[in-house]
Amino acid sequence: MAQQKFDVVVIGSGIGGMTAAAMAAHKGYKTLVVEKLPFIGGRFSTREWKGFKLTSGAIGVEVGGVMEKTFKELGLDFDVRQEEGMRYRIGGQDFEMPKRGGLKALINIACGDEKEADRIYGLIRQGWKWQEPPGTLTFQEWLSQYTQNPKILGFFQGVLSAMLGGNIWELPAHAFIRFQTNMGGYRAFGVAPKGNTYLMNQLADVIRKNGGDVWTSAPARKVVVESGTAKGVVVQKKGQEVTVSSQAVISNAGPRRTIELIGSENLDRAYIKLVRDTYVPMSVMWLQIASDKPLLPYHGMLVPAEARRVNLINCPTNVAPELAPKGKSLLIVGAAPKSMTPPHDFKGELELALLDLKDIIPGFDNAEILMASWFSGDWPVLHTMPGHELPNKTNIENLWQVGDGAVPQGWAALPGSTLSGRLAVEDMERRLKPEA
């Protein structure tokens, strides 16, 4: 069995893993990334199809946040073209989110009753300023104490499923409060005109330029553990098992797969129970649709607050025409299923999403569905439901977990995954010095 030595081995090349790897390499640690797929990026990558640059998952890149900060620290080109914010379709009309007092203004529109709107906003403000809701209540249970108005419930279903990927009858109430407190919602975002892979390749270049490497089609088989400490990873590379020794291991493989790689015999039962009780991979559907002209007039996203399933619509080619062949337009649609957890009726959910699009978008019948993607199980939209975040550390010394299965409380998606990678490296730097 071949052997190699690095300071750090990162399992998985999603944004959390690549952030951690690039930051570690930049700080002088000889770093190896091992990825089971033939390409890097995971759900933040790009696939070419019929001349279109299609996303493998993520559709909005935060501008001015932790990801842009990371790229600037590493001296990289953060090539993201900003869009114009979010609009909400309420009662058949589209309203732009104001820069100040936006949520309160939209609640007023959705309610149509100023007193009821004040009461609801007061409840949310209390969660921000005084005491967040108990973790035992879903957002719908919490809100239903103050209103049964189907319009306001429909509005918040649209908002929460678009921002956090889940339904108000499943998401904990405090997840929304923490998200708004820590991230302030998605205020500024954009698209990568050269595709998401362009950004990920820059992180890979940092790793290689600092003496490290990135292996694709190289699945991790086992984390080597000795006396409760991570000592490396066994990797399948070109049909051969390679043992890579290291001071530290960072896993971006997801909580369940990380436990399998460590081996339950090396973990205490309390940690295994924590993961099993907390791990709720969330499901969603993405549709990527081609048309001869833009199907959405906005240079930003639309959240339809009263749809059956569709929770997010974006036409990225309005700001980045490079993502489509000349004379073509790309539309990306998100749809939240009735339940975030299996079993799912994929065909039925798709039919409901298409009915929504026919209602929302004039001329949709002439569009072509390029790809219908179902994110679920081991390839979810998020590995852990917001409000049920897992810790960065495992109970194996020098083994950290990153990605959307281990984001800090109140964070989610790309920003949360990026931050998890940074935090793991900051903690590692306090404990270990480069040796390899």
C-alpha cells in the first residue's frame, strides 16, 4: 500500500472543504484534497450542456460577505456579477424588498391589515431583540399563536423556503430568527459569469501553488485514527489504496458519511447519537430552463409567496449572458416539496412545480427544460436543517467537519459553508504547526 505525507487532508471539494484547504495552504500547511467525483465543487460547480453553463446546485453567490472576503485575502478574482435583489409576488403583484424596513413593509402588504401586521412584526422583533422562540416550535406553530391569516402564512412559506430551503411547518422558529440576526437575509448576491467552477478552480490553484494537491476520482475509504486522534486518510486512487498520513483531517463529506469513514468503534456514543438525532438532510428540486427570450424581466430573484411548490425564480442570463448560447436565456427555478424528508413523489412534485410556472410566467409552454435535479438523501440541498446545526469539531482530536452539515448557528448555504471552513482552519492553526 503506497504512502504519502501531508499536513492536512481535506475529504470532499465542496465550498467548505475548498475554503478550508485553500486557507490552510495559504498559511503554510501542505494540503491535499481528495474528491470522489471526477470534478471539484460538489454542489457549487458547473456542468456544460447544449452550450449552457448549468449549476450543480448553488444559484446565488453572496456579494460583500464571507466568501468574497476569503477570495480577497487569498488574492483571488472574485468574479461575481451582482444582481438587483429580491422581489416578492403577493396577491398577483410583484414588490421589491426595500433596503430599509423591508420585512415590515412586505408583512403590511401581505396582511392588508395594519394592526395585524404590527402585531406580527412585533412578535418577530421580540425574537430578535429579547428572546428567540423555543426550539420545540416550528415557525408555523409560533406564528399561528398570533394569526391564522392564510395570506401571511403563505408569504412566510415563500420567504422561509426560499431563504432556508424548508417549509414553515418543518423549520424551527428560532432558525429564522438566528438567520436574520446573523446574516440579515440575502441582501446582496450575484452569479459567476464564467460559472461556479471558475471560482473553485482558483481555490484549487492556491492549494497547488503552495505545495499541495487536489485529487479527483479519488474517494476516501477510511480515516486513520490512533488513540482518539486523526492521523490520516486511506484513499482509493487509480485502483490502488493510498495511505496519506497527516496531522489533521477536515471532512466535507457530510455528517453521516464522516461517521462511516471514522468508524463507530472510534466514536463515543454521545457523538453518534447527536449526529443521528440532528442530521436531517433537506430536499429540494431545481429546474434549469432554456428559452429564446428572458422569461423573467428582473435582474434578480422572484419569490412567489402563494405558489404550490415553486419558491424561487431567477434568470441569471439577464446579468450574465455568458451562461447561455447567443440568443438564448437561462431560467433557474427552485421548488420545495411538501416534506423535506423522504419518501418523495418526484413526478408529482414536478407536475405541481410546472403548474406554478405556467401560472407565474407567460409563455412558459414554449420553454425547454434542460435539467430537472432532485437534491435529497446523500446529495441534499442542505445536510442539516437550519436550527439543528452540528458542531465544527468531532470527538476525534484534529478532525474537523465543514460544509452545510456543520455551519455556525444562524448561518446557511454558501456563506455558512465558507465560514465553517475558515473556522476549522483557525482552530487548527491554534493547535498545530506545519511540518510536512
